Amino acid sequence: MIRTEDIRVTFGGVVAIDRLTMDYDGSICGLIGPNGAGKTTLLNVLSGFVTPTSGSLFVDGADQAGRGPALRAKSGIRRTFQTDLVVDELTVWDNVLIAAEHTGGRGAASDVNAVLQLVGLDAHRDRRVGSLDTFERRLVEVARGSVGRPTHILMDEPGGGLGASESARLAELIISIRDELDAQIVLVDHDVELIAATCDQTACLDFGQLIAHGPTAAVLASDEVKAAYLGSIDSGEETV
Ligand SMILES: Nc1ncnc2c1ncn2[C@@H]1O[C@H](COP(=O)(O)OP(=O)(O)OP(=O)(O)O)[C@@H](O)[C@H]1O
Ligand SMILES: [Mg+2]
């Protein structure tokens, strides 16, 4: 359970998050909105990479004030990045092991094995990441965010640049990560099919403001969300 209370983030004159009060209590929670809406900024706040200008954040009831990204990762709040942090020269195994070691390390090797099996990369464990295709590489980033028995996994556009069949496989994977690890997942994506297939609740940001939040089907059908976001995707104006 993630609770934000009156969170505000400003960068110079830009208000990236505008007084956000929200409870994320679903098991897979979507976060959508146009480019620049504040989605990555909110993940940065949840994972401790950005300190809000004001407001409070509670994760499973614990106030996160003063807790930096390393401490949050160790306590189970993990993430993937919109621009992945995988290292081309290293193997799949080493990329995931590094993430495991950063988040506590005990029993890391067996954790790495389990997570590679979960994402379907166990047969590729000794390949250099630079030799993988886009989807396999994305799976490595997802594995890095899922290793180390996380309680919460924040995913920033794991579906970006994937085709429809890969997106459907990713949806199945996200659901099995939730089920196998019993972790709460926050999923940012422009892939509305992926959001609809996985998220039990979804929030929509626009210019840093929460314009809708609730059951995913209702949010995707709401006039505010269509006007602010989905209309621009339908007309092809949205860029990822
Ligand atoms: N470090 C930063 N310094 C200055 N401005 C920033 C910084 N990070 C984000 N912003 C600004 O904050 C706003 C929100 O950006 P953010 O990256 O959170 O959007 P987003 O919803 O993730 O967009 P996208 O869908 O394109 O990834 C934008 O106006 C962006 O330019
Ligand atoms: Mg972003």
C-alpha cells in the first residue's frame, strides 16, 4: 500500500507533481498520462531519487521521509528505469547479480536463478546483454527490478517499443511476478493494452495533477482521460 499526501515536486519554475494525494492499494497499479505529465517524477519520489518539495509518502504505513534510494531498495522498494541500466558487456547473469547485491545480497545466487526462471531468461544466463534483442533486454531490466524479494516494484515503461505479441507476453509476466513474489507493482506505460490487461486500478496524471484514479476500465473510459491523453494517442500525436 502506497500513500502520497499532498506531494509537490518543482524543478525551477516547472511543477512536475502538483499536490498529489492518492492511495495505491491495488496489486498492480497503473500510472498513465501524456509526455511530461510527471509519471517518472512520481516513480522517482516513490523510490527516493527525488525528494518532494513538500508532502509525505507512506509505504505500508512507514513514513519514507529521510530514506534514500539505497535504503528503500534494501527495504524492498525496487524499480526499473525508462532508459535501462543494463550493461552490454556483462552477461545476463551478472547484470541481475549486481542488482541483487545492491539490495542486500544474502542468498543472491539462488535469487538470481529464481528470477531468471521467472522472466524466462534462464536459458540465456551466460549471454552478453549486448547480443540480446529488445524484448530480451527489457526482460533483463525487469529481472533487475524483481530480484531480492521486493515488496514493491515500480516499472517505468517496460512496454516501450514492444510489438503487440511481446506486450501480451510482458502482461503475462507482470501478472506472474505479482503472483510469485507477492509484490505490489506500479506500472507506468503508454501501452494502454498493457495497462488494461494487468492493472486493477489506474491513475492518470496531466501536468502533474491527478485527473482520474480508480478501477482501470472506468479510468480509461472517463471523459477527462480521453480528453487529456487517450485522444492524442488515437490521433497519433503522442510520442513515446
Ligand atoms: N531533473 C529534472 N530537472 C528539470 N525538470 C525536470 C526534471 N525531471 C523532470 N522534469 C520536468 O518535469 C516534468 C515531468 O517530467 P516526467 O519525466 O516526470 O514526465 P513523464 O510523465 O515521465 O513523461 P514521459 O511520458 O515522456 O516519460 C516535465 O516537464 C519535465 O521536463
Ligand atoms: Mg517518463
